[in-house]
Amino acid sequence: MTLAGVHVKKYGLGWTMGMIFALSSISPVVAQVSSPAADHVDTLSYPPGNTDRDPLFVFYQTDGVPKQGTLSARYPGPGNFNFEWRRYNPGTGAFDPSFSSDVGIPSSSVSNLEEGGYRVRVWNGTGIDTTMMSWVFLNHLSSYVEQTDEGLLPGYRYTCDYVSLAGYVFPDTLVYYDPVSGSTITRVLDFNFKWTSDNPDLDIPNDTIVLRPNTTYKPPYKDTEYYLTATDEFGMIDVDTMFYESIQTKAEFTVEY
């Protein structure tokens, strides 16, 4: 999102959690769904009437480069199994026909997944037959500092007496569904932020409290680059920068004898 006359330059940061396993609550035998490419894993619960708790695999969408979801399923123990993957359809309140299946292998993976719920059935025809539910979330986070097309603090945001910063953070909204009732669960992600700069002498007031207007009445006496760092509850980080060309003069004192 960009306002007219405002230039936004940013970069995203993220980290990989590695292989994270989620235990199925459906079968008494431990079955596993994993996602080596997931940036974060969480657990989702449902409204009263559905006591299941299912894993959520989060994939950060950074630098404008799409990162689709991937899931893998494995049944521990020796032997080969059959796998059948289906996606939850909120329009019908049911699962669509299988979009991927494997026969007689120890594990199964699916990739290029869009957001949504995925159920995998694992069976071997000789007594083992279980299903596991997982959710994929393609997480977006955007932050920006109001600035000119040249990346500078606009002239109406500073004088000789003050500097006023205007920051914005746009977290994503998690939407998932109760497979039992079909109800929709929607939640805007929480986030925190912090103002910093490359000027070690600068004290930014309310740096984790006030996004806009964040005003200081002690403007920096030298050119300063400001950073707005936003972090959402799933650990995704986004940073935007803005440059202030100082109009202040640092007072210099000399002693004459």
C-alpha cells in the first residue's frame, strides 16, 4: 500500500525454523505432518463443539517473492503406506476430491500450496488408517515510513524545533475454518514495532509506543537515517527506512583566555 507522492523502500527479514513436526490428535498412534520450508509453526483451535487442535504452517512472503506452502506426511514405523491429500473447501463446507495421492511409499509431500486447510489420509490396508489436518498460511507484513519520492522526510514534517515521523504497519489477517461446523474464524495478527536510527546520539521518544506522529523536540544535528522495524506475532519482520537531512547546527563553544 502506497500513498500518493510517497516512496516506499523496504526489505524483509525472516528466519527458518527448520523441520517442525505436528502430532495428530486424531489417531492414538503418533502420525506426523511436517514442513521443512515453513518459517513458523503454530497451533489452531476451533469454536466450542470441536476440540481438535491442528498445526498451522506459516510461510513468509518477503521482498515481493511468493513462497508457496509445502507439507509432508509420514507414519512412523517400518513399511510403506498409501497417502491421499484433500483440500478443505469453505464454499461447500467439505473437502474437495483428492488432488494428490501416493501408493506404497514411506512418506508423501505436496507443494505449491495456496492458503487453506489440508487433510491427508494415511493407510496400509492392514489395520492402519488415520487422517491428519493441517493449515497453510501465506503471511504478509508491510511497514512504511512517510517520505518523499527521494526517500527523504517531507518538509512539512520538520522545522528547526521538531522532527515528526509517521509510520504505518499493515499486518496480515489469518482466516481459517471449523471443518465440523463450517464457521469462519478471522483474526488480525498482533504486531510490535520499534523506531531506530543510525545516529547513536539520537533519542527517539516513545520508540515502541507511538507510530505517528512520533515527534521529538530535539531534532538531530546531523543527517540521520531512520528505521521502522515491525514484527508480527508469527515472527515475520519488515523494515522500512527514511533519510532526514538535518537543518540543525551543532553548537560549538570555545574558551578564550
